[in-house]
Amino acid sequence: MHKLEIKDLYVNIEDKEILKGVNLTVNSGEIHALMGPNGNGKSTLLMAIMGHPKYEIISGDILVDGESIIEMSVDERSKAGLFLAMQNPQTIPGVSNLEFLKYIVNAHSDEKKKLQEIFKDIKQGANELDFDLNMLKRFVNDGFSGGEKKKNEILQLKMLNPIFSLIDEIDSGLDVDALEVVSKNLNQVDLSTNAMVIVSHYDRFFKKVQPTHAHVIIEGKIVTSGGNEIVERINTEGYSWVKELAK
Ligand SMILES: Nc1ncnc2c1ncn2[C@@H]1O[C@H](COP(=O)(O)OP(=O)(O)OP(=O)(O)O)[C@@H](O)[C@H]1O
Ligand SMILES: [Mg+2]
């Protein structure tokens, strides 16, 4: 059982105040839906939790199992069990996907395995995602289609089996079959030791990967929290009622 706590978090990007006092607690076994209109701080929250240097923590704290992680590097946070599937995954020219997967798996383990030793797992993960094996030989995300990049993020998640998965708009850009396959893979994550925070704009996706909790961010603050009824209300009514709450 693990706990991620965000306490009264204020985050700036280039001196612009983006998050203005976010509180959130996520326990193993929970799936948290994070919704909110464009540009209101969802990705900022996930990037700040993961430790992206551009996202400056002004005050507040982020704790994993009671220990503050805000002084930790991205690398250390990753080893502590945090994982971010990015809204816009980065391209790494010159590094093959296979080499990259080997590197991240080894970085999370005391054993240093050769590619042959983990190839079976990578192949199985790729097959479960209906991800063409040729994509493994290419440079990370280089020339990948939008949907291929998203599947590649989930392949990394599957190889690392994180404790806290932060998943940013994984459904955007996926065709209907890919959406089905990605949802199925997320539903296969063992929630007894894992938790997810999932950003999506769409009820359609949360019908497939059902949240236990839902939150709405408006102007850098979580203004309402609850269960799936929030996702459904946003689907039918939009955000005007939440914006009223934020006033
Ligand atoms: N380098 C920057 N300089 C100034 N403002 C920035 C910078 N980077 C991001 N922002 C602003 O931070 C705000 C929050 O952005 P964020 O990416 O967290 O939004 P979001 O809720 O994830 O939106 P979306 O649903 O469109 O993905 C936006 O207004 C964005 O323009
Ligand atoms: Mg975003």
C-alpha cells in the first residue's frame, strides 16, 4: 500500500503562477480522473510531480509514503516508483527504442540485464499493445505517428510497472481500435500495488478505464472532487457549473 500526497502546491512556469494551492491524495488501488478546461494546469501538475525542472515549486510539498520528494531529481523520482506518460512524448534521435527500454529497465534494477534477457518481455508487451515490432528498432518516437507515440508510452509503463502512473491525455490521437487496446492494457495493471492519475477530456475514455475518484482543475486549483458522476456531468453540461464553483 503506497500513498502519494500533494499538499497546497504552488507552481510557477517562467515566473507565471500556474498552480495555486493543489491538494490531492492518491493511494494504491485508486484511479483518479483529472479533468479541466484547456490550459488550466493539468499537465503542469503531472510535470511538477515528476520533477520537470521548468516547473518551479514555489511552496507546498509532494510526498511519497510520507517522505518529501521535491528535492529529488526526475531520475530519483522514477526510481521511487513515479512514471509519467506525457501528453507530448519527446523524440530521442539516435537512441533506438529497444536500447531505451533496456536502459530504463536496468536503471530500475540492481541487475544489469542484456537486451536478449529482456527482449521476450518487451516483445510480449508490444504484442499486447498491438505495437508493430519494427517500431522497437526505430529511434525513440522519431517519426512516430501520434497514436504510435502514445502506445510507446504505455509500453514503457508496462516495462517499469510503476507504483504511481501519471497518464496525460493518452487517449488523444488514438484510433478506436488503439483506444480499446490501450484501455485494456491499463485495466490489466495490478492495482494492489499501483495507482493512476489519468488526465483526459473524455467521458468515453473514462467509461473504459473507470476512475474511483474524479477532480476538476480550474485556474490552477482543484475546485471539485468526487466520483464518476463528475465525469458524466462534464460530458453532458461542460464546465460552466464547475467555473461557477471556482468563483
Ligand atoms: N513556458 C511557459 N510560459 C508561460 N506559460 C506557460 C508556459 N508553459 C505553459 N504555460 C501555461 O501554463 C498553463 C497551464 O498549462 P497546462 O499544460 O498545465 O494546461 P492543461 O490543463 O494541461 O491543458 P490541456 O488540456 O490543453 O492539455 C497554460 O496557460 C499554458 O499556456
Ligand atoms: Mg495538458
